[in-house]
Amino acid sequence: MPTLLADLGGAGLGMPSMGDLSLQLNAGAIAPEVAVLLALLISLLVDLAGEKAASRWVPPICYGGLGAALVLLALQWNSPLAPSFFGGFLADNLAVAFRAVVAASTLITLLLSWRYVERSGTPVGEYAAILLAATVGAMILCGSTDLVSIFISLETLSVSSYLLAGYMKRDARSSEAALKYLLVGSAAAAVFLYGASLLYGITGGATDLASIAVALQTSAKPVAALSLVFVLATVAFKIAAVPFHQWTPDVYEGSPTPVVAFLSVGSKAAGFALALRILVGCFESFNEQWKLLFTVLALLSMVLGNVVALAQTSMKRMLAYSSIGQAGFVMIGMVCGTEDGFAAMVLYMASYLFMNLGAFACIILFSLRTGSDRIADYAGLYQKDPLITLGLSLCLLSLGGIPPMLGFFGKIYLFFAGWADHQYLLVVVGLITSVVSIYYYISVIKMMVVKEPQEASDVVKEYPAITWNLAGMPSLRAALVGCVLVTAVGGILSNPLFMWASSTVAGTPILQQAIAASGGGAAALG
Amino acid sequence: MVITTDCLLAAPIVTTLAAVPPGLDLEASFEAAFQGFGLSPGAAHLLWLPLPMLLVLVAAVVGVLVNVWLERKISAAVQQRIGPEYAGALGVLQPIADGLKLLFKEDVIPARADGLLFTLGPVLVLIPVILSWLVVPFGQHLLISNVGIGIFLWISLSSIQPIGLLMSGYASNNKYSLLGGLRAAAQSISYEIPLALAVLAVVMMSNSLSTVDIVNQQSGAGILSWNIWRQPVGFVIFWICALAECERLPFDLPEAEEELVAGYQTEYSGMKFALFYLGSYINLVLSALLVSVLYLGGWGFPLPVEWLAGWLHQPIDAPLVQLITASVGIVMTVLKAYLLVFLAILLRWTTPRVRIDQLLDLGWKFLLPIALVNLLVTAALKLAFPAVFGG
Amino acid sequence: MTIASFTQLICFSILSITLVLGALGVVLLPNIVYSAFLLGGVFLSVAGLYLLLNASFVAAAQVLVYVGAVNVLILFAIMLVNKKENLAAVPGLPLRRVLSGLVCGGLLALLIRVAFTTPWALPGPSPVGEEATIRIGEHLFSDYLLPFELASVLLLMAMIGAIVLARRDVFSSDIVTGAPVDQGLIEKARTPLLVQNPVQEPVR
């Protein structure tokens, strides 16, 4: 940024000419976001034509936008790197991978949502628009390399999330969730801004992460550490790490279920991308400090998330706590800072996308048919609805890490990476809490499968006839079957995913630097 | 403001079609005179500083007195009455009598009102209005502070006013007052947006926020180069919004007598009421002055002064010509402003009051889109015809 | 000390004192209306500080946005819902207050210590005074173009969201099946944490 300031200042009013400017901006890097944004605007316009037209046309528009975004992201894979917007955005492989996770999670969430949204009598067009706005924010957050871009995209994601959480306004719990999320989220944003302002002060007026990283190597320790703590608190809030997790159970319980599906995957993926950008890319001179803090956060998240999940009676609340625990597992990969660690992180995020959304698809389908969310009400479900039973069982087993599901390979890769990097405490705690998590996942499966017909819950006894002919149901079924298939078969075919994860790390300069630094440090120690 | 006066814009971007006359620089000549008496430049500057402020205060108050007299006389003429006639010739002393009456009235604070906020409210309403006079130019150098953000300063200062209105409405502990305060604030923030957009279109043409630059940009060919020809829609939007901001009829809902007694002023009497009274009239004059600055060429004479001087074979730099130019400038500004005030008074007696929903509909659903379109069209015209619309 | 710097010092002291006292008042006063008005004072003092730093555009923007829009909206909200309500007493309130006071005090001490021990030697970009408006424009359309454009998405979404949340029309029937809608799709058995149907209060 200083060089640019000098350019602008030196030339006075001499702005570069139009063609020059667009060349320097390299705006093609955000083409996927533009596709999503176009889908957003078109669905808003279509929504003006009335509710019937909206429910007819908004779904294909959204599929088109998100599909185009995914195709454009695939085209960006391994493309030559050039910073966009004078250093505000960087479409490296890390950004591409996480943006793809976010876009895919939105796509699946939308497939799950249509029936639910119409059933609850809320407008479809605005719902899709707000969810797409959250997607745009999260996607830009994944690639932002400038504090201002990071903050604005974080706020776009957050504000849209608050709105989505409160979308069922007749339901008091939804409003409660939105209000709690808003208050805690605003506090987190304020803390982030304070940290960012300290960073701005340390560097003497730079906002891009590269300059800050350079300045941090020579700056005074206390103030840099303080800004690290502030920024880290926001990151931990976004990925719901203990002790910044308190909003999670209430928000997950009160929000509409498809929204929870998005929050637990898309929003979290963006949070991890932000964590990698800021902590690995920017605070590399404070490696030990942030790794220590992250170790503590990971331990707390794994223990608290998985232990408290045992006591839950509500399915969504249980998944909320389990998602806290899952975030703890992913953080192991970050703490390692090795090639395998980062690759395992990316791999686990991708597999988490399918297994978690698959589980949510089953929960949404069940609540659409019965209006219930209590674990006890799932008793004896296998006789009435084998699809939900099978899908939920497979996804929960995968979340617990039972072979040969996708989740097993993700988890084992994470633990191997941790073990290779001598993070014994983390790995042991991870293994123990995995066993705990398997216990509560299996107890749900037991509830569904083992109960005799006469022991089935009242809800299941009055289970409605299974029909798929309503609008929105086929897409729900497609998403459910797709996620469950990937979860079940992906484990066997996980090699392409491994390759993908490794080339994500290989194509990301900041991660390569970090790996080189930690490798160099290890060599020096050895 | 003390600090910003020192750092005047060194080279404002002036896009005029003709050379700008240097005009009178009172500050420079005043300081030169006092330095002639042996004072240091700093001390001379310090002596100069309070003078323009006092002058503006006096000008504002005198403007209000004239305004009140005009309002009474014109209203009477509209209704085929005579109006005040005994206090001075044609009743010119009537406003002073009014003022004296208010000055000597008992200052009542209602028993269950919030005394502190009750007192602070009118002050908060008045101060931003007077401060806004800082940026009103009466000539090339005849203004207090040629700050670079000129017109933007006025917009932002006028946004403080609703706080004072809400404060007095709340502190009166009276439902009419509270409703009036809320209405006033709602009206004020609703009309601020189209107003700012209309100003933005003018600013886009002059490439500067400074009021002096805005006037200079209109000074090329006399009346033909005034912004009203290039921004007719903007002019209408601005005028409507300015009336709404001043709470003049047809937009005087906050103090609608039939519904709210007197709105937020209900509980006020004496000098505090006078502050509201003063504030609203100063605001009216100020808005009229700014309309003339933004759209009617400011201090410019309908025929450019340089042309007249050229026809009379007088050098434009001659002291006498400069003095005449400056006087003509002041007279023109004031004349244009009072013409607009006259229009506002006529509007008061010829238009019915709108309802609150109509008012908000007009602001948000009509003026705001029109103002946005106006801004876009101005930008397009500026790209297409840079010579006429300020390249 | 020249007149200008002396004036500046006085202005700075007055503004800072107003700022700190106002901010404390916002947090500590029991009357929420006073807090809201003091918040306006705090915003104005911050604008004054910007003015002292020769950033007049930022100062005017601060007044316009924070005082003219944010604070007025806060006041509006307070005055429209200013209903006296007897809230349930929070158990252990004094202890909570002391604890949060301690945390805030500790944080303040930490921040002050850090601020004083850090050598803030870097000069930063030189102030540009009246040219700031031009400079801000240049930045918004070059290196800060992405956040600037994204902010418009954010604002659009905030606006649409506010309308969605504020308007009353929830469809009463499913537009596809015609069945009555149900927003409590989630776990009906549990009583909601907020009261869903408040008991009708007698008209006072």
C-alpha cells in the first residue's frame, strides 16, 4: 500500500487511465462472486412479480448463479497468481478451495430450503437473496488480503446471517436467536476493529496483510500481541471455538434449520479461511503465541463440544455442540502448520460439508414430516422411513469417524498430521473425544433402528405417508441422496480429494512460506 | 473552525468559462491596516477573527426581523388585510416589538418536564443553523470560511437539528410535544437524502464542494450560466426538500396546529420559544441563500460584471469597481434569497398541509428516485458534454 | 507556544474530556434516553477531534452519519418503545457489575500500558488537509474499490432484511399446498424462551 500511496500522491491527480486501471485491478478474480451477485439481483427482481413466480423461478436462477460460480472457480484453479484490487484480494488455491466449499454449501442449503421456507409461509425470493448475500460475503472473505476488505466481507456475512437467523419471525425462538447472534456478533466485530486499528497503527497506515506481516516482524511485542488476541477472538467467534461458542447452541436451536446448515458449514469454512489468512499469513512472526492459544482453544472445543453434546435432547442442539467439537478437530491441522496439517484441514472441511449437510437434510425432512426435532421422537423410525434412517445413520457415523466413511479418512489424516508434528496432547484428546462423539451419534442411530414397533414414539406412530411430489421435495431428496452417497462412497474414492487438498496447499504462497518457516525451524532444532 | 480558516484551499479546482475577478479581500486589507498601526500579523489576525462571526450573527438576526415583517405583511396582503401598521412606518418595528415581548415573558418550565434537556433542546436547534452561515458566500472573499467541504458542512450540520427537536419533544413530557418531535425528526431525516443527492449533482458539475467554487462555476455568462437551467429538476427537488427541512407549509406537520397544538414547541414560552422561532426563520433565510448559491448564481449579476466594466472601459481591478462589484454581489445574493423567501410565504397561504403518510411517501417514493435519476443523468451529461456540464 | 497550538491544546482537552465523560455517561446512566443523547455528544466530540486533526471531510461525514442518522434512529427507537416495564431482577447483579467493572478496568490498564510503552515512531501518511476529499475519492475507486462495492451489497441486504423483518405479512397458507403454515417447524414440545402470547395487560 505505501508504494501505491506514493504513486497516487506523486502523480497528484494523475490517476492511471481507464484501460490501465482495469488491468491493474485484475477484477476477473472475483468473477465467481459476481455470478452469485447477479443471481441475487435477478432473484430480487423476479420476486417483485409475486410469490408464485418467485417460487417458480428463483430456484433455477440460484442454481445457475452458484453453478456458474463453481465453474468459474474451477477455471481459477492453479491459474497464475496476481493480486487483485491493488492487494485487496488474492485468488490463490486456498481461496479457490474455500470459496468452492462455501458456494457448494450454499447450493446444497438452497436445495434443502425451498420446501421448508414455503411450508413456514415466508417469502422465497428474499430468503434466497439474503442467503446469496451471505455467500458473497463469505466467498470474498476467503480471498481477502486487506483488513478493510476482510471487515466489510465479514460484516456482509454476519449481517446476512443475523437476518437469516431471525427469518421465522412468528417463532419467538427465531427472533431470540437473531437478537443474541446480533449482539454477540457486533461485539466480536467491534473487537476485531480494535485489533485492526492497532495493526494499522503499528504499520504506520497500511491495511494489507503483506505489509502488516512485514511490519510485525520488527514491531514492539506487547501491542502486536494485544492485536493478535483481539483478532484471534473474532476468528474464534466465527468458527465457534470454546470459549467464544456461547452463541452457537441458542442460535442453532432457534434459527430455521436450513440456515443452521449453512452457518455450520459455509460460515465456518469462511472463518477458517480467515484464520489461515490472518494467523498464518500475517502473524507468522508470532507463530508460537498463536499456536499456543489455538491449542488451548482446540482442546477446550473438543472436550466441551463433545461432552456437552452427550446431554442434549434436541437434535439441532446436539449437532450444534458436535459442530463445536468438529471445529476443534480442524484446528489441530492449523496448529501443526505442516503441509499435511493444512491439507488435512482442507480435506476435513470438504468432507464435513457433505456429511454435515447430509445430516441436516435428514433432520429437515423429518421436521417437515413430523414437526419435531427431539431425539426421542426418532424412536423406531426405520420402519416408517428407511431413507431418513439410512441417510442419518451414515452421516452420523461419518461425523463420528467410523470407517469406511468419508469422515474417517478426514479425521485419520488430521490425527496423523498432528502426530507427525508431535502434537501428542491434541491428538490424544482428539481420539478420546472422538470416542465420546461416537457414543452420542450411535445412540441416535440406536434410537432409530433398534426400537421395536410398539416402542416407537407417538410422532413416528402417526408418521404421514411418504410423498415426493410437492414442489421443493425432489430437490431436497436429490441433496439428501447426493450428500449421503458422497459421504458413504467418498471414503473409498478419497484419493482425488487427497490430491485436491495437497494441491490447494501447494498452490498457496502463504501456506508454503509457513511450511518452509516451520520446516526450517524444525531442521534447526534437529 | 479557527484552525481551518488558516489553511484555505491553496488551489481550488475552478472550472469557469471566464476569468474570475479578484474581488474585495476584506480580511487582507483589514490585517494590512492594523499591521500598519504596528501590530504583529498574528495579533492582527486575532483581532479580525471575531468580526465576521459577529457580522454574521447580526446579519442573521436582522434577516430574521426583515423576514418576520415580510411574513406578516405578505400574509396580510394575500388575505387582503393591511397587517401591522402602527409600530413604525408600515409596521417595520413590529418584529422588534415581538422580540421584546418574548424577551420579557416569563420563562416557564413545566413541573414534570426534564429541566436540563428542556433548556438544551432549543439551543441545539439554533446553534447548527447559525454555524451553517459560515459557508454562505456573499462575494469571492466575502464569507467567513471557505472550507473545502463547504456545502457538505451545511448538510452535516443540518443533520444535528433533529436531535434538538427530539430532545425538546421528549423533555416537555407532553404527548403532543413528543409526537411533534418525532414527526420533525422523521421529516428531517427523510428529506435530507434527496436534498443531499440534489446537491451532489451540482457538486458533480463544479468538481468542488466549496460554495465559492460552485458560484464561480456559474459565473461565465451571467444569467444563462446559472445552474437552474442545467439542473431544473434538482432545483425543484432542492426547494421542496429545503421547505420540508425548514418545516414550512405545506410541510409544517411537526407543529400542525389542528392536530398537535404546536408540536414540540407546545410547552415553550419566553426566550426559549424565541430560540425556536429564531431558528426556524434563520433556517428559512439560510435555505433561500443556499438555493441562490447552488442554482441562481450566488452573488452573480444577471449580466457578468466584467462585461459591464468592459463596456464602460473600466479596469476590473480598480478599487472603485471592486467596491461596486462587491456591493452588487451582496445585494444580488440577498435579493435572490428574499425573492425565494417571498415565494415560500406565498406557498404558505396557497397550499394545504400534507398528511404525514403523504409527506413520507413524497419523500421516499417520489423525490428520492427522482433525485437518483437526476444524479445519474447529470453524470451522463457531464461525460457527454464536458464543456457545458463541468468536465 | 503559538496561538494556534495553544488553541489546539485547549480544544483537544475540552473535546477529550467531553468524550470520556460522555462515554462513561452512556454506559453508566440508568436513564436510557440520557444515554442516547450523550451518545450524540460523544459522536460530536469525535467529529471535533477529526477536525483538530485537519480531517474536515471525515469530521463532517461523522456528524452526518453518526449524529444525523445513527443517533437519531436510536433515539427514535427508544422514544417509540419507551414503555415502563418491570423486568425480573437479575440475581447477583452487584457482583456481576463489580466483575465486569474489574474486567473493563483491567483491560483499560492493559491498553494504557501498551499505548505508553509502544514507540509509535512510524509517521504514517502525511496529512493532506483540504485535499483529503479528492484523496478519499481516489482510494475508493482504486485500492479500496472491492470493499466499497461490497459495502453496497451489505447495505442493500441490510435494507431488504429490515423490510422483511419489519413487515407484517407472513403468508397464512402454504402457497403450494394451501395447508396452514407453521413457523414452529422446530421442536414444538419445548416452551419458547420468549413469551409468545403476552398476557393482555389491563388498560391503564
